[in-house]
Amino acid sequence: MSEANPTALVVDDSPEILQLVASALRRDGFEVREAGTGDQALTLAREDEPDLVVLDLMMPGIDGIETCRRLREFSRAYVIMLTARADEADKLVGLAIGADDYVTKPFSPRELVARARAMLRRPRGAERETGTRTFDGLSVDVGTREVRVGGDPVELTRTEFDLLEVLTGTPRTVLTRTQLVQRIWGDDWFGDDHVLDVHMSSLRRKLGDDPKEPRYVHTVRGVGYRFVGEPA
């Protein structure tokens, strides 16, 4: 990807929203393709391999959740989901199956573009180290980005793994919400901080961690999180 000319795929069944988002991205230098259905989006994503996908949640036929799930089978594109609903379950499901961020309608096109640009500045697959971190019942292979709990593989999204990598890199150390946001999304992130909580909730669920009696991730109320798993 050339950072000056990233590629984007905008998916929405509303022609007005489609034009609004696509035009904003083009003005910022993105090369944009448009799709009005999930099926069309998957076809274009296979052909073009976009850097970014802006995906509407509620669409007839294949909805945004299913489109994102299928997209993740072959694409590492960053995904921003657009939703007209404030339902926490929808956001949790969307992020849990591979979306990186969500924007609730109505939204500012300028803010969406700024968040997309900040997202594209995140490292993609650049590993800081190799090797496996092993804790009680949990193994985190930093090089292959594989996670196992009790010997069983755990499928994490890119952001969930990034969170776990950061937390396990400094066990017992409290990381503030600001520190985690900066480590995962960068210093210029100004999106909804609640995205962090939704990703963390999904990560805990996949690890089988009970927030009330945490085995791995402990919430430090009003501050942030720390990894409490004991090294094996």
C-alpha cells in the first residue's frame, strides 16, 4: 500500500450514504470502489484487495456482520462498520468477528476519514519479537500470532491479539486506557474510547475469562487493565 494513495471499498445499500462516504475518501486521496450489497462487496474485495473497507451493518441479503465474517476469511483490510443502531450487542459481534472500529450514524465524514487515516498508520503484521509467552493455561506465540488456552487454539481478531500481546508483555503492570489506546491505535487516535472496552470484552470472552474472578485480565477501576496470569 502507498500511504498517499490507499484503496478503499465502501459498502452501503443507501446511495446517499455511499456517495457521502466515497466522496469524502476520494477528496482525501483514497482510490475508492463502491458496493451496494454484501455479495458485491465480497467480489470487489477479492478483485481489488482494498486497504480499508467501510461497511454498513444493516443491509438486505448478506448483512454487514456476515459480510465482515466472510471478508476475514481472505482479507486483512481494516474494517470500519457503520451502524444506525446503538445496540451494544451489534458492536460486540462486529468487533469480535474482525471489524477494527465502528461509527454510529449520523456521523461526520471528516471524522470518519481521519479515523481511517489513523488506522492505516497502524503496523500491519510487523512483529516486534518472536517466541512464545506461556502462562497458566495460556500460550501466546508472538511470531505466529497464535493463541491457545488449555492447549486449544483461540481465534482472535487482529486488535484482540494486539491487546493481548501488549498486556502479556508487561505482566502485573497496570496499563492505563490511554496507554493501551496509544499502543494499539497510535498517538493520533481520537475515536470512541469505548471501542477499547468492546474489544477487551470480546477478548476476555474468547479466553474464557470471568471479569468478576479474572484468571488473566484484571480491570483496575477508573485506571485501565493489567494482565494477572502467572508465568508457567
